[in-house]
Amino acid sequence: MKKNLFVIVLLIMGFVSTKSMAETTYTCKEISGFVRLEPEIGTCAVADEFPAAYLGSEPFNMPFTCFTIQMLGDIQGTGVCGLTVEGMTDLQDSEGLTPANLTDEYEVFEPRRFFTARSVLFLPEGKILTVDAGINGRWGDAEHLVIVGGTDSYEQATGNFFVTGNIIENWGRYRGTLCVPACDDDCGECDGKVIDLTLQYNGEAPALIKVEQGKEDIVFLNMVAPAEHFTIIGSDKKGTLGKKINLWVNGVHNTEIHTSCSKPIGRGFVSGDFEVVEGHSLKGGKLCPKSEE
């Protein structure tokens, strides 16, 4: 039963990844390196970083065991991991699937541990979210991580990590494929100042949004609902938004966005309660995703 459950989990995870890639054009690269897990003491950060994974009923609304992650190689950074389901068998598969904290693991002869998990990797370019399944046994460990998304450069990321070796308080190896959405062929780097931006408001309630270009030159003033998009257009003599814009929510200054092209800006760029959905610059045309800047 354990082997069948583990195979089913991997098949489901692989189907989700394949479906995602079929709907979007991706750029992929092979990755490899080293990974290490350390038991996390006192907190379980993955529950906060990956909240959508822990909305079920007990006992699956919190991880059973939590770790911090170190990664070196093609992917370098830290992370957090939480085991959602753990089960034990001996070599004759005589034990059933039970949470590890309800099983005296050390009384099982030559045990093998099956698990599912969630991980969040913190990298300089953004976060990578993974759904994991693995097995620990006397011949070593094996784990399959399916990438299910991320933030910033890794938004809509997909792919796979395969991890081998005893990685708990030791270094093991990872290898796999990382894919991110390909940049549109007709996009370019910001050049000559931004001429228009379509923004998404990420506040929690409808609000009066005001956008000022330069000194008190209002280019937008209207009520906007959460997740609603709105567009602002430059008003200087060249039709650009100038060096920067300031955004106000219900009369309170929320954020400032540089539109001079002197700082990175592109689709997916977030500042305050606002995210850039689309935009154009005077000489560069359509803005690429932030990861391409």
C-alpha cells in the first residue's frame, strides 16, 4: 500500500506540472547542486510562507515536522520545509500510514519512512514553492520536489528537483529542471522613461486611489476595488510619466514608483499595495517581466 500511495502522489504531481507547462511558453534550464536540512526549533515558518497548503482539517492543517533548508550550486539560497504526512513501514510493510508523531518510530525494525511535504526556497530573485514526496530507508533517501509556482522572477515557475542522500543535518545532492515563463518577443528594457502603466491594486478594501506625476500633477483619481486594474498615462511634454509617480490610498501616501528607467521596473514589479501588470517606455516599447530587467 505504501509503495502504491507514493507512486500515486508522484503521478498526480507530475500531471499538475505538465498541465501548467502546456498552457504557457517556458524557458527551461538544467540545475544541480547540494542541499541540507536542519530541524527547525520553536517555529514552523513554512506554514506562514505557504499558507494555502495548510487550510485543511486536522491533522493536516499544520506540518508534523519542520526544517530549514540550505542550497548550493545552480540554485543558491535558504528555505523552509514542513512534512505534512509521515508514515512508517518495516521491510515487510507491516505498519500502516500514520502521522510520525503518533508512532514510536524507533521500535520498528529497519524502518522506511514515506512522506509528503511543502517547501519554500528563498532565493535572491524570488521564492520557489514546491510540493514534495519522498522515502527514507536503509539504502538512502530519495525525494521528488515538483515546482508549483513562486514570486518575482519565479512567478508561474514549474519543473522538478530530485534529491538523493541523507540530507537531514548532512549534505545531499539535487538535480532537475527549472522552467520560468518566457519573455514576450516584443518586449524590451525600460528606456527613455515610462509612458504608461497598468497597475493592480492589492489592498484589502475598495479605496480612492490618487496618482501624482511630478509635483501635484494628478494623472489618476478614482475608486478602485481590490485586484482591479487601472491605467495611468504620462502627461509631460514627451508623453511620459517623468522621473517618478506617487500613489495615495484614501488620502494616505502609499508608495513611490520610479518611472525614469534608472531603477528596475517591469511586469510583476510590486511597490506598496500596487503591482505592475503592463506598461510601455518611450524608447523600449512594451516592458518585459521584472525578471528580464
